[in-house]
Amino acid sequence: MKILIKNGIIVTHREEKRQNILVEDGIITAIDEELDADSEQVIDAKGCYVLPGLVDAHCHLRDPGYEYKEDIKSGTMSAAYGGFTSVACMANTNPVADNKAIIRYIIDKATKEGYVNVFSIGAMTKGQLGEELAEIGEMKEAGIVGVSDDGHSVIKSSVMRKVMQYAKMFDVAVICHSEDSDLAEGGVMNEGALSTMMGLRGISKACEEIMIARDIILSERTQVPVHICHVSTELGVDLIRNAKERGVRVTAETCPHYFTLTESSCEGYNTMAKVNPPLRNEEDVEAVIKGLIDGTVDIIATDHAPHHDDEKNVEFDKAANGIVGFETALALSYTALVLTGKLSMCELVWKLCKGPADILKIDKGELAVGKSADITIFDPSTSYKIDVTKLVSKSKNSPYHGYPVTGKVDTTIVGGKIIVQGGKLADIFLQGK
């Protein structure tokens, strides 16, 4: 099938340029200003940005074991609505994705039912218990692109060092959940005046910073690259910046909620704003943004973490941590970072496309001749308020209901197949074909 995308502004991590794109049999075959060709499908992208398909290096699809929150089909549909064409799912499933059988289950199911490309991240340790290494080599053979005990920290430094050494042998990314769980025990929000006023036990910023420092030191001594998840504090950003200046091979991500929201969103015991690490204060938000601007924070990930209403509609200290993020990430990032002049569109494409792909070592995140036609068409002119009730994810746990944003995904193409068009699922899927 031939698809011609015309009149759009193509944005890569290098340049913006008004060009046309020709897709044939799932591959980009031509990019040119004057390009015109007979095609079964012509998409007029006038007024829109044509981006590489977004890549999410950190999400939770909840499958297997928690399909009542999300499953591979619903999660990847949500991703497609958000412009993501490739996602990497974490291992905190039930059973934990710590062996080749579970990894194969995820990849096989994603191949059959998924709307976007799914890459699996295996657990660092068996059961994510932080004691015994998972079978990293076997999981690599099954298809993992990284290892992480996300949701849990590997507290024992001796175990974490072994994880790094084995991951290096098998050339998979080491993705660190930075939290001193002993220090954080019992905490439910950022430690400070607000947590005291609300009568809730706080989580010190030191919980995150101590583990960032530990993992940077281990990376420096072992010469194994590490990737730090969901950075949220000023000192955490500084630690990563200083490490990079020393030549340590460390990369870092943050999420939209860490550069758009503060702990004040928790006021009124709003469980939709309960996340881990917790929302911080204004100084931390500013530091995270500064880190995005100067490249200390390499990429933006969603940490898409769906939860059933029953897990959020409880007392704050009992509520689950997490926010759904696929369908809001691009608009939030564009509104907060590009429209304010903090990042260019090319820089945003790096943060959401090329950068994540490079960290995971997958051939995604680029618009170029010969590459798979993973393409997102983004309308930057539409302003609206986020309506959480209209999210296609099974779960609706988001603090952004009524939040004003600009920019909306119009079309998502995965491997030359149109998944979302006109902001809705393509007709072929609506018809059940």
C-alpha cells in the first residue's frame, strides 16, 4: 500500500522542513519538497507537524496479571492515540517478567493484539526482590531490550553491581528505579510543609538522590552505562549533570508530571496526583526543566501507570501510585516546553523519539528513507482542556482533568498501517477488520 503525506512540516531531531513523505509497503521510500505520486491513501497534513513515531522508554501495560487495569490491546491503543508508535513495558507484572516464558508471552501477545510496537524490559532480579539475578541472558534471547526492577529498588549494592556486569555481557540497557525504600518507608507524598499540614508521612528527596548517587558511582566504577528513571528533584538533576561532566555514561528521563505539576496537586487529598516518586515543589520543577534544556535530562517518558478506580478512590495513604500518560504526554510537553520557548520542536523530537530509541538501542524514532514508516501527525493549533473521561485507556487515573493544553495527535501510523486518523481509531479497526 502506498501512502502520500503532503503539505506537512516534517520535524526530525535535526531540522524542520516543509516536505512530503511517500510510504510504500510499510517503508519510507521518499522524502522531498516536490514529491507527488499515485497513492491509495493521501493525507493532507497542512498546518501540522509530521514527526517520527513517538517512543516511550518507560510504561506499564499491566499484562499479564493486572488486565483489569490495562492489557496489551487497550494499552497500545491508548499509546497510538497519544502518538506513540513504540513502547517499552516494565516487568512489574504478575507473574513478574523475570524469565523467558513471560517475555515471550508479552512479545507474542503484542504481535497478535498490539496496535504499536512493544518492546519488553525484563526484571533485574527474580521476583523483583532484589536478591537473586534474573536470567538476563535467556530473557535477552527472548527479546528484552533492557532490565529494570522499576517499582522497586535493588537495595543491595553488590547485587546492583552484578546486574550491571551481566547486562553489559548481553548488551541490554540498565534502567534504574532510584529510591531508598528503607528511607521512604511509609511515605506517601513529598516531605515538606504541605505533607505536615495534611497529616501525611512525607518522602524525603534524599530517598531518590541517595540511589541516583549510588548507581552513578557503580556505573563509573564498572564502566557500564545506566539510565535513571523519572528524575524529580533538583539535587538529582545536579548529580546527573556532574556525572556527565566527569564522563560517566549516564542517561536520565523525566515525565510530564514532573515538569508541569507540583505537590500542591495533592491538596484536598487528591489521589490522582499520588505518584512515585512524588510530585515535588517549584524549585524541583524548575530544575527538571533546566535539565531538559541543557541535556542533563535526556528524554521524556510517560511512566504510564494505569490503576482501577477502586485503587484510587480510597484514603490517600492507601491509594496506588501512578498516572496514565500515553494520551496526554505530547500535548503537555508541547504546551509546557515548546510554546514557552524552552525547547524547539527538534529538541522535543529528540526527547520523545530519537533519544529513547538510542537508549534502548532500537531502530526507531527517525524519519528517513529506508526506515519503517512509524509516523505521528500532530496538530499544534488546537487548544482544549483535557477530558480524562474520554481517554481510551481502561483506567482514567490522571490529575489532568480540565487542564488546558495546545496540540493534538491527528494521525498515528505504525509500520505503514494507519492506526489513528482524525483523532480516532482508523475505520478498518472500528469495523473490526
